[in-house]
Amino acid sequence: MSAAVTVLMAGGAGHAMVSGLENGIDQVDPFGSLDHRPAAGDGTNFLVAGVDRREVISPEEKAEYRLGGAPCNYADTLMLVHLSDDHDRVSVVSLPRDSYAEIPAYTDPATGTVRRTHPQKINAAYAEGGPSLTARTVEHMTGVHVDHYLEVDFASFMRTVDVVGGVEVCTVRQLKDRYTGLDLAARRHTLVGGEALQYVRSRHVDGADDLGRMQRQQRFLAALIDEATASGVLLNPVKFAKVASSVLGSVRADRQLGSAELLKLGKAMRGFSPASSEFASVHVGDVSYAVPGVGSTVRWNEARAGKIFETIREDRPLAPRTGRAGPGPPRSRSTRRRSGSRSSTAPTAPGSTPGPTARCAGPGSPPPAWPATRASAAPRTP
């Protein structure tokens, strides 16, 4: 999430500033050893990985936000982000971290041992082979050519939220997770770094587990984009420098994503707004597909999931257009709170208990429909 916002902000800075910031990005080579790759299509595809590296978090933050224990070194979040060829649209597709995957055969770089193709959860690809095996597995499963790789950790995410002044979300009922410490009443909240991390990490709040968590992550990303665009951060070089320098120290990217590419992407997306983004989740056929030696996994509905990835490959929108809205002038936080105040009640997830509800609207509110929705759409009243 922080990496995506940083790319957007590159359009508000000069070449010298972006070139200087490039030095803060840790570069990796996820594509050098890949073969038998899908053909590249129109547009640009990013694989964004959120990785559980909590050693960069202070002891105080670990205690307050329940980040104790050893990092698992797995990909906690995986998203395919497609930038259309005309730079007019960004499509975000979440990949459930427990998705059943056939990890392609690879050679362990540390031992030289060859591992054959084997079943596993998709997030284990990072633990086994880092960014390269993660990219190879995602390409193998989706048929989508990955052009760029971006990786963020807990610290990068928290810093991004803090430097934009927090992100507003609205919960239609209480969200409480004893594992992460999340406890939000049914109302609007402005979440800062650690609280925001609790929100996007929580899985045990509504009975929907990782699928519910993905929806909250996408709602949060839409609200973060709204905050960054409405606050003027994207167009203010001074604010841009502050935000980017705060987050890039914890970002890793492929070697091709240098200052020139960042600047080109940023300038092309200077008119970007929440109305330019759309979100989807992979269609699931079985949420508890048992695999010997692996455990319970999430099995995709291959036919319906395949249509999403075909749409990405063909550079088409996931959700129908409902009218274009220009970026407009920056709005104050109070203006954003007042706009679009229709009521909404989110559907109750299996196993959850309905509680007090709140009136919500805007990017931080529940999505109007899944699997594909535009960030700018106001929620529908059932």
C-alpha cells in the first residue's frame, strides 16, 4: 500500500528529488532467473507483497500492537496491481494468502538443491524462495506477466499512514480481534500507523477470516488514496519529500523500477484520483480445501478467477464505468466526512454476530459489491 502511494506521489516531484529518493529503495532481482513466462500485454503489472518483517518495529510498538513473536518471513499480503496502458485506471486484485498453489520447480540458491513442483499455500513461496519464487508462482497461477515487484513491511506501512495524517475508516459494527488487539466501535475512526496496521492485519473479527481481511485492506487502500489526493500531498514537492523519505527505507523493488521509471509513472498519473481505481478479489470455490502435509487452503474457482486475469491481460476495466469524475481541488477532512451520507449495512459474514451499526459512506466504508468495485462508488442501501 505504501509503495503504491509512493509511485503516485512521484508525479509531484522533480527528477532530481526522485533520483535522490531512489537511493533509499532496496533493490532486488525477482525476474533474472525466470523462464517460460507469460507474454507481456498492454499496461503495466505490479506484484505488491506485504511481508511479515517485524524486527524493524520498536519493542514498545510490538507490545502495544501485539506484534510479538518471531517473524514468519511469509508474504502476509499479495496484490496484483494493473496500471492501464493509457494511465487512466488502476485495477487491484487481492490474492488470498492461503490460496492453494502449485509452487513451480526451483533450485535453492543456498544449497543448490532442486525442489520439484509441489503443493503449498501461495504465501509460502516467499519463505521458500523470496521475491523470485513469489513472482514465478503468481505468474504461473494467473497467466499475468509481472513487470515490476514492490515489497513493503510493517514499518513502511505504519510510516505511510502517519505522514499523511492518518486515514479515516468507518465500521458499520464493532470490530474486535483478540489476536491483534483491534477494538473499534461502530463509528468513524481516524487510524494512525499502529492502529491502521491492526485494522489491515485482523482476521478474527467477522468469521470471514482472510477473505474479510482482504476486503478491509482494499477499503483501507481506497481511503489512503483518497487521503493522499485530497490533502494535496501528491502535488506538493515538500510534502512528497517528507512522505517518500519516511517510507522508502523499508521498501524493496525490482532493479528496473528506478528513478526514471518512477518519474514517468508518477507524471502519467498526476490526474489520478480515487475514481481512477478499482478493486477485486479472486473468486473462491472452496475456502477449506484440505491438502495433505499443508493443511486447509483456499481453492480458487478457476473458471471465474481466470476471467479476472484475462481482463487484466487484455487491459480492460474490471468494473463498469459509471461516469468520470475529475480530480478536483483538494478537500478538507471535514468535507470528505460530510459527502455521500447514504446509510449502508454491510452483509453479515458467516459466523459473525450483528452488532450496533453506523452510517458510512466514501472510500473507507464497506464495498457496494464484490468482487469488483470502484473506489469512488458510494455504498448501496440493501
